Amino acid sequence: MLTILGFAMIATFLVLIMMKKMSPIAALVLIPALFCVAVGQGAQLGGYVIEGVGTLAPTAAMLMFAIVYFGVMIDVGLFDPIVRAILRFCKADPMRIVVGTALLAAVVSLDGDGSTTFMITVSAMYPLYKRLKMSLVVMTGVAATANGVMNTLPWGGPTARAATALKVDAADIFVPMIPALAVGLLAVILLACVLGRRERKRLGTLTLDEALVTEPETVLAGAGVGDRLTKAPKGTATGGAGTTGGDDDAEADEEFKGLDPHRSTLRPGLYWFNAGLTVALLAAMILELMPIPVLFLLGAALALTVNFPHMPDQRARIAAHADNVLNVSGMVFAAAVFTGVLTGTGMVEHMADWLVGAIPDAMGPHMAVVTGVLSLPLTYFMSNDGFYFGVLPVLAEAGAAHGVSPLEVARASIVGQPLHMSSPLVPAVYVLVGMAKVEFGDHTRFTVKWAVLTSLVVLGAGILFGLI
């Protein structure tokens, strides 16, 4: 019964948010509360929620201060050179912009933190998408999928969890998988090309060279590359992604001011200090010198104090980013209700046992491949901790009985990460959709199919190379 109710709870949540019948925060709180009562454990709801909040509180704290930190870095102009370089590469071409999104997300993912990746990627690319009226779900989908492939880095989390759960070396899992993961990253870039060509066809664009002739003042503004460069095909409304009116143009103008080269928050004299502070912060994260929430708390405090020594300026910067902080941290604490009920009632355990028990004995010699396939739905519907510490050892034990190496099972277990990064149980995805101003249901509808395809490409490459 708990198995059926667990799947029913997840399905109900996904259907309601994808149909936009409920907001994600309301769905994350009310649906698990109702199902907790339905399984006869309503009296324990408070305990489950508190346990879930306790588990996710460090993540919420990390996101709060990370948003403030990177918000300040954006305000003071740290990422402006990166944006201008991407703009020059993109040449106001939707295909190049989408490919640039994939490349930027992949490079920034080297720090191993999805939230950081999404904050930097969206901050850099959002103005371009708005000004060219491109589809924002293309940006969120490509960024999430690229980050999912890179999330398999040993310091990203899943690989370390798999190594710990099966008592093997993380390097023995990750290093042999590099060719398969490279194929997965190539698949994301090819996907970006396809989606970008689709956007190019839908919108039509001027190249940078044409823009230099027709609108030189726009291009020479530096951060203004792409301004008013959209030209719709004959018979097509210029709105493209649904922004056709004067109000929408005004909104786009307002959003684009974030990269205004003359904005009052710029601190060019402190550029190298801010760059050094950011590099030091990311290095400390990778080396695990302190817990990530503590690092971002210290980094945000230092960034605010040095760049804005006057109290009114500090308050203004905090207020400017308060909306993002509240939305994201609120979503994380709402997700704590969902995960708390899912775990506390035993639904996750029963769902995992049912799935493992449903595997025919004849599939035993192919347990590595089975693990790879199961990693897609299981890492989507449960946390990485639940999958790697609860389900993976059972799968590995079943494989070992048929002579399958734990290393093969461990390698296969990480192929579902491109899909995992769009799971409603991953706090970072709410940073992505929140900053991009995209509905979570829209992101899910668009991204899941491409993320599944990318995961299967990685699995297929692993099998082809003899790694799985």
C-alpha cells in the first residue's frame, strides 16, 4: 500500500504543477500532508516535517547567502567581461546563444555546485534571451541538462556517494567514465544546436556584422549587443515567445539594465579583489575547507562590507536580491515537507524494495545495465542520498551474486544525473527557474524528454566502451 501511495503522491504532485493547478510551494506542502493523513500517520506529520527541515536547512542557508554573494558580484560587474565575451561569440544568433548557454553551464559546473552554476549562467544569459525574445525554457532546459552531466564530478556528490555506499574508490568510478560522460556533454551541445536552430528559424536574427551596419550604436554599447536585433520571418509576430506588446518591451528593457555599463553599483577598482575572492571561495568549496553554507555566509558578508562600506548601500543590495532569496529558500523549506513525508512514512523504502523485487532473476548478469536504467526514475523521484545509500547497495549485492563488479554498478548509477538535476526534490532547480522567471511545470514539460535522452546516451556510450 505504501508503494502505491508513494507513486500516487509523486504523480499527483507532478500532474498538478505541470497543469498549473497549484503553485510548486503549495503542492510541495499540501499534497504530502494529505497523503500522510491517508496512510494513517497524520499525527506524525509535524515530526516528519521538522526532520525534513532539519535535513535541508543547511541547503537553504547556503542558497540564501549564495544568492546574496553572486547577486553582489553581478552588481559590481565581476561577470560583465564574461557576458561580453559570450555576446561576441553569440553574435545575436539564437543558435550560438543556446550553445553558449550549454558551454557556460558546463564550465561553471566545474565547481561542483548546481546552485552556483545556475546563478551565474542565468545572470549572464537571461538578458540575451529577453532581448531576442527567445524561449526561456530552452535556457533552463539546456543549463540543467549540461549541469547534470557535469554533476558526476567526484566532488559534485553522486560519484562520492556511490563510492562511499559500495566502498570503492571514487576515481575508479569517474575516470573510466570520462569518455562516456564526454559523449553525454557532446550530446548536450548537439541538443543546444538543434534547439538553437529551431529558435533561429522561429525568430530570425541579424548577425553581429549586419548589426554593425544597421545599429552600430547598439553594438558598440558593449553589453547592449543583441538589443533590438530580432527580425521576425514574414507573417510572424515579432513577439516570438509571447512578448509582443509595448509593456513587454519595457519589461525587457528593465531586465536588460542589469548589465548597464554605467550602473551605479559597478566597482571597477575592486574587480581583482572580487575575482580573487570568488576564486578563493570556489577553491575552498572544492577542497571542503569549511561547510559550504559557512563559506557563502562569510563570502557574502565580506563582499558586502568591502564593495559597499556604507550601511544604506548594503541594505539596498540585500533588498535588491530579497525576492530571489525568499522565493528559493521558501521553495526549499516547502520541499522539506515533501521529502520528510516521503522518507518518514517509509514510502521511499517500499518503492525501492518493490522496484528491486520486480527485477527478474534472468536480468541478474545485466545488473549494471539495469542499475543504469533504474537510475533515471529513482534519482528523479528520490534524493541522491536515498538512491545511493538505500537502493544502490541492494542492486550491487544482486549483481555480485551473478558476477557483476560493484564498480560497473557504481558507474551505471551516475548516468541518471542529467535527469536528476530537474527533479522537484533538487533545491538548485528552484534557483534556476526562479531566476529565469520560468514556471517549474513548463521547465519540467520541456526538459524531461531531453534529459532522459541525454542520460540514455551516456548509458549507451558506457556500454559501447565496455565500461558498463
